[in-house]
Amino acid sequence: MLQITTGDARPIFRQIVDGLRARILTGELPPGHKLPSVRALAIELTVNPNTVAKAYTELTDEGLIETRSRVGVFVCEPRQRLSDAERQRRLDEALQRFVHDVASLGYDAEVVLERTEHALERLGLERGAEATSEDIP
Amino acid sequence: MIGSKQSDDAPARLDQPAIEARGLSKRFGPKLALHGFDLEIERGGIHAVVGANGAGKSTFFRILLGFQTATAGTSRVLGYRSEALPPAVRGRIQLVTEEHALPGWMRIGALEAMHRDLATRSRSNGGREAAWSERAWREVAGLFRLPSSQRVRDLSRGERAGLNLALALAQRPELLILDEPTLGLDVVARQAFLEALLFAGEHDGSTILYCSHQMDEVERVADALIILEDGRVTEHGTPESFWRRIAGWSIDAASLPPAGALLPEALPGLLQTRAIDGRLQLTAIDRDDDFGACLESLGAVDVQRVPIGFDRAVNAYLDRPAA
């Protein structure tokens, strides 16, 4: 269900986090869905189990998955586990990275914003509060 | 290596590092194969050892296992001095090299029985429970589909590698040294080898040293990364912490003097420069965005930071100009 590549610019741990997060946010892996154990996913991907464990820890910290002892690892009901301050901090950090990467590419801000919006929509994140269903083409 | 018959006169010293080398040097005539070699490896985990041929890896292993004496410095393995290693302790160390040398005339079943017999009779594993893991043997032999009636000489290279690993893991070594074990194996055998290494048997705290030139394998299996260069350890940490220090940059190739003119004095931290398709790709260590500014001040045009993979990060580091 997940593909990882070596030689990629992202560490394997990051690829696992991003891959699972995208599948959870799009609903491909719905709340209550049971994920493979650390060992099973590590075998499937042929990677060190510690790498998978670290990825699961990160997703747990983000409130996306939870481990029920002796039962397994499950996708959580959507809710916010991080404090407001922590969410804010992570948003700022991610934005800084993004803005830096994008700045040197020479695109107009309009284009960047539009592409960003599309990318967010693909993850099921839309302009909730302001947008009504008529606004979305 | 086969554990010899010993009573438990050499108890496991699990509270001590798996490997501890301090200030090792080894001189062969005018050449220093090791100098100022320091390395401490904690118990457990997979430690990847990476370095160019001739960096001193083989010399270090020979000294570590007591086959050779150091010119200066000290070395301990599993808590015991290398030059006075009790046979029982040597029996808890398994070494798997790329040759996969095994007696060709023996059948797999007989070889297995011999090793199991020696391991269980010796009871020399310093108080650790069973000296032979049936489970590890079954799982690895199963992954490589090793039929017990087959003679070793009729096995493919990949199967011999699998057999070697199965025998090594089944003896539940405290320390397992793998020296380029997947060299010359095809994709399927390499996959089976990594899977067996990562998942077969119960790893109950054994420490694994994995020497490889295959960065994709290192990226998959390593908890720690050790880089050897010119007879000493130059980097030791997690693969990610090393990788994070390396950054890639791309500039318009026409905007700077030829690659040879880019000197480390003008660009501290520069590791490697490569010309690709009208672009110059530069790799730098321990430099932030100021490196881009530095390039621009030298006249570079269209300066972009580019992401680089783990393999390229390590290769650029090994390729850097001598200090």
C-alpha cells in the first residue's frame, strides 16, 4: 500500500510519514482502519523496524493514529491532539521551508497560491469557513 | 567461526560496549593503515561501516578479532581485550564475508547439524540462553529455499550467502560482522538477504556491523553510520544527522570559472562539484543558505538549492578534496 524509494531526497522515515498521512487525510485509510504492525510494515518495505516505529510515533504525535495495546495500530477519529501553540509552530516551520524552496523557482505568487490550493484540495483540505459549495468549481 | 568448547569462564559483559577502540594505529613498513582510530559502538542495532577500499576496515577487523596486533592503541570487543580474547568470547562473534567460503562437499543438512551440535555442546555463550536458534535457522533457510539434501558446491552465490547468514544468525552471535555480504548478488538474493538480516530469528540485543558500498542498503538497514577514511573514523552518528548536514546547490555552469577553479578556500564546506548539462552541481557540508549567497558573490547566476539523496550525500563526502 506504500512505496518507498532509496536515493530519494526524503529519508525513508519521512516518506512513510508523508505517505500514510496523505492516505489518512484523503480518507483512503478511514478512521478505525487497522494499520500493519511495525514489524509487518518493515518487512513489507524491507526497512529497519526502528524507522517504521519512528514514523508511527510521529503520526501518533500528530493525532492521526493510535496504538491500542495488544490489539494493533489504528487510524484515529479526526481530532486535534496538538496544542494550539504547537500547531502554530509547526505551521510556521512548514511554511518557512516551503517558501524557501519555492522562492528560487521564479513563479508568480498567484501561481504558487493556486497550485498550493489544488494540492490541499487533493488532501481534502478546502477553504472551509469562507467557502460555500457554490464557490468550488 | 565456530565456538570452541569452553565452560562459562568468560561471562558475557553486556554492560560494556560491543566495540571500543582507542588511538589505534597500525604500521606496515612506511604505510600507516590505521592512525588515531577511535571507535565506540554501543550494544544492539545495525551499524553501517562505509568507506573507500583501503580505508583501513580490514586491518581494523583483524586487530579487533586478535588476528593482528596494533602498533599502538587499545582495542576491546564484547568487553574483552582483542589481543587476549578468550576462545569462548571469539565463539560469540560471527564474521560473514563476501567470499561465503563453505565446505563444498558437504550437504546443507549435515553442515547445519554440525554447527548446531558444536553450538549447543559448547554452552559457551556466557550465560545467554540457547546457543542455537532453531527459529533463525528455519526462517533464513526458508527465505533462501535451501534444501537440506543439496551439496554446498551446487548452490548459487546468493544461496551460499543465505546459508552463511543462516548459520551465523542461528548461533545467536553477540557480535555479527558482515563484510560486503551482498557483493555480486542479484536483486532477488539481495532482497532476501536484507530481509533475513532485519527480521529472522530473535535479535535479542546482538550488535551488527554492516560494511557495504551499497548506499541503498545502508539507507534501509542502518541505525548508525560510521565513515572510515585514511585509517580512521571521520563520521559516526545516525544516517539522518549526517545527511542533514549535506546540501546540494545548482548554478548556471557558464557563470563561474571551470570546476577546477572552485577552491575550498573560496568556498568553505565545498565537497564536490559536478558539471551536468550546462549546470554545475555543488555539494556542501555544514553550510546554510549563506552558501548560496557566497556563490552569488563569486558571480554565480541562477543559484538554486537542490535536494539530494543519501547516496549522493555520502558519495560527495567521500569524494571531497583532502584537507
